[in-house]
Amino acid sequence: MTHRAHLVAALCLAAVTSAEAAQYTLVSLGEYWNGVAINSAGQIVGNNTIYNRGLVYQAGEIRGLATLYGRPVTSGINGTGVIAGTDWSPNNVPRAARWITPDEPHDLGVLPGGTTSYATGINDAGHVVGASNYEPEGGRTYAVIWKKDKPKSLGSLPGSNNSGASAINAKGQVAGWATEAVTQNKHAVRWTLGTILDLGVLPGATHEYSYATAINRRGDVVGGATSSNGQLHPFLYRAAQTVPITDLGTLYGGENENCEATGINYAREIVGSCNDWVALKSGAFIYRRGKLQPLDKFLDSSGAGWHVYAAHSINDQGQILGAAYDPDGNWHPVLLTPTSVSR
């Protein structure tokens, strides 16, 4: 091979390596608000950090949500732009709500005997999930699904009386948590056609605790669970696998590191965040090639000097909603969009 051929081959290899490492463009979504969820159309919901009120972001435009009781906050948005969240009254009583448009809030109600409720997710059929209390004085809640704005309890594990839902997929499968009968510790669970499945805890956990945060169209579930050293680790439950859940590890490898998975899409791309309070390290991750990797590693030149410290959600197009510090140390909600390079 000639010197020129060697040079061309080296340049090509460098370009491929660079392209593989630079897979996301970063766009700031402004300031003074946090993103919560992104749908398949790229619409984003979040909450203003000054007034703690819900908003929707699309194509550079931000719209606030109309309110029934005083202070709406968002939790999810489906493919048609319908928003789920919670509307808080002046005396801090929460009620689950759904917005067909930002100007059309609807109170989703509570379970019989209840006074409060909150919504956490919504699917493209418009079904909303969350939780409602059912004993005003007891503080107990059940996971709830609202269909046609009517609440239905999903119940809990046998012998238990507390649960909550976090997310719902297109098939109507619901991810969340429920207390275990003997210890009353929270366990991550998944409901399918009304049947609850205990996803268990991480092997060797010193404190049996887990919870689910997201579910994809396959029925895969992610969340957080205590590990053998007592710290929180992200987990994956693949649809139809045998329990227990799978430990995804940590980003920095520290003994005092807590990590949580917050999103998973159909391609099983998993995102989340880690924080080591002793080493003073925090960062957003993507689970790739069998390990957690920092999202910073995959930014193109648009992210030069930025540090992505949190990832909240990922859609089926691979877009990631998160938060990052700019080169001057100011934080922004950000959107990471995959380049044409294969993910």
C-alpha cells in the first residue's frame, strides 16, 4: 500500500471513529423550565421552575397550560399531543388531569372514598395512569388507570394495600410499584390486562426496594433498585424474561453512586442519570454495548463544552430530553437528536 493509500485509509478510519462517537446534536430549549416527557412527534412537556407551572414546547414555542384549580404540572404527552398531569389547588390538594389541548383541562377524578389523585403517564389511546388515595385519613393509594376519564383501581400485590403507576405503553401495559405484603417494601411491578407481576429486586440487595419509571411498546421496564451496597442502581426487565431484574451498573464506578433509569424506547435504548455525592460527580447516561456510557461522549460539535447531567425521556426516534450545563455553567433543558449515523 502506498503512503497516500495509508493516509486515505487512516483519514477514513478517523472519520468513522469520529462519526460513531458523535451521534447526537444538542439544542438548548431555553431557560427556567425543566423538560419531563417527549412524544414521537417531538412535542415536549415540562414545568416552569420559577412558578412551577406546566407548559408544552413545540418548534421553539412555549405555551402554558390552563388550570382548573390553580397550579398545573405535567407528567406525560402522547402521540396526538394530549397531556397528562396534576392540577394543584391553592391548599395543595392534587387532582389528576388531562389536557386535550393546552387550553382544555379535565379533572380525572378519584377512587371511591378518595380525595386526591395524580397522573404520571398517558398512551396514544388517551389512557392515563397514576394513583389515587382511597382512605382520606389513612394515606393509602392504589395505582389507577383512567379510561374515558373514569378511574379504575389496578390493585396491588396479594396481601398489600399500596401501589402506584408510573407509565403506560401502547398495549395498555402499566409499570409502577406496589408494596410487598410481608416487609411492605416497594417492588417494581407491571400490570398486563389487569394482572400484576412482581418484578422483584436486585440479587443480594441489602434493602429490598425497587420501582419502575418507564415501559416501552415491547413491555420492557426500567427503573431503580437498591444494590448489594445499598446504593440505587438502574435496572432492566426485558419482556417475558424470568425475574429478577437485571442490574445495569453505574456510570463512574463509585461506592456512593446512585443511578436511575428514566426512559426506554422500542430499540431498547435506555437513558437515565447518576450522582456520586462523595466524588461530586453527576451525569446523564445511555446504556449501550452492555454498559452505562456518558451522553457527553456521543455529542457532536453542537455540544462542545456542554455537560449533560440528566436524561428524562427518550422517544422511539431516539430523541433524548434532558438537562445540561452550557460552557458558562448555566443550566438548560436540552434536546439531543440522533444524527444520520446508525445508532
